[in-house]
Amino acid sequence: MFTIGDFARHGRVSVRMLRHYDATGLLRPAHVDPATGYQYYAAAQLARLNRVIALKELGLTLQQVQQILDEKVTTEELRAMLRLRRAELEGAMTAAAARLVQVEARLRSIESEGHMPTNDVVIRSIPAIRVAELTATAAGFGPEAISPVIGPLYDELFRRLDAAGIKPTGPGVASYEDAPEGGGRITVHAAVQVAAPLQDGAFRVLDLPPVERAATIVHRGSMDTVLPTAQALAVWIDENGYRSAGHPREVSLECPDDQDDWVTELQAPVINP
């Protein structure tokens, strides 16, 4: 038998918490000395304590925890509940991390206002290229909507090209346009340069038309952090008397495993007003 203090240390909880569980009937002491009122716990009660803590971590109220324990939830059932909760927490952490990346990108754009590095913008013509592409719809144009779509889309495109025995002959080319159904949705084009006959089927092979004049800038790093670079390009276009003349393209020049080392050229078709 353990004193309440020793049991709290073994269970990695506070004495105050154990007293609360006693008061609510969740975890009664195994023995109470009638003369001193001292409370004692048995090592076997650690199993119930672990279940109480685990169910609380699932977000359940103490009343709900009591009901589940009274129904004698099995170890396998509890394990399944915890696995589900773990998946939910991991998903929330991933989403939160992605939001932090976007907040940081917005912050860098704000900090760069008035002194964006627009001197790296180059005006040049873009030749026509033949690409294989797949398309999908994203809920919006923000990175939080685009990123979960374009990555799997490229994975599927490369899988289908490999099955067809077609090897890419040049970089990936991504572009975006308003989806026909409207509602702020975006059609995502994931394409890669190929040397193959024009076709429709498991993927589409088409010729992207040449661009007579495009304002281009190179972005270094993950595309999740492209915002300051894209806005620097927009500032340059406006300040130099150009107008947008079509959907921009993102050309993947280097794509190592570490996305922080990616090199991507942004190509924005422009015309003189």
C-alpha cells in the first residue's frame, strides 16, 4: 500500500488531483485509516488512474469518464480511442504548423513593405513547351488550400507517367485559374515537360503556348513561403507600368528532398498598358 503522496508520485499526478478523484468517486483510496484518516492506495489502482487520465486527455468530462469506466471499457477499446485522439491531435498540430508558416510569410511581406527586392525581376519571352498534366480543384487560392492538392496531384501524375513509360524532359510547371463552378474555387494544373504525342487519357499532353513577354523572378525555398516573392513581383509589375496578361506559372528549377532548398521561377505574363 502507498500513502497518497507516494501514489501521486508513482502515478505522476498531484495529491490535489487524487483528492478530487476521491471526492467525485472516480478513484477511491483502497484503505482509509479510521483513526488518522490517512488514505492509502494499492499499486493495482494505477491501472484505473491511467484510464482516468487517458480519457480526460480525449477531452471527456469527469462524468463521461465515470460512465465509461463503470461500463468497463476494454483495453483494446481504450487503445482505439487513444489512437483516434492521437490522429486528431497530429492533424491539428500539422494544420497549426502550416498556419504559422503562412503567418510568418505574411509578416515578412509586411516587414518588406517599401523596400521589396524587386531588382531581381527580369522581363523575357517564354517559348512554347509540351507538358503532361493533371488537374484538380482547390477550395481557394491560399497556400493552405493549394498545398494539400498540388503535392498529391504531382505524385499521381508521375505515377501515371511511369506506368506509361514516359519520362519528364524538363521542369514541373504549375499554374492556377478560377474554377468554372465559381465560389472562389481554383483549378490547379500540375504539369511537367515531356516529349510525347498529344493525348487525353490517364493524363493530358498539351502544348503550353509561348508567352511574348513575362515578368520573372526566382524564389528560393519552400512554396509555402512564396508570398513575399510573389508580392515583390506584383509590386514590380505595377511600378514599372505593366499589366497582367494571363495566369502566372511556377516553374520548378530545383526540387531536392529538402523543400527549403527548392528553386522556383515565377513567370507572370504582362503587357504594356
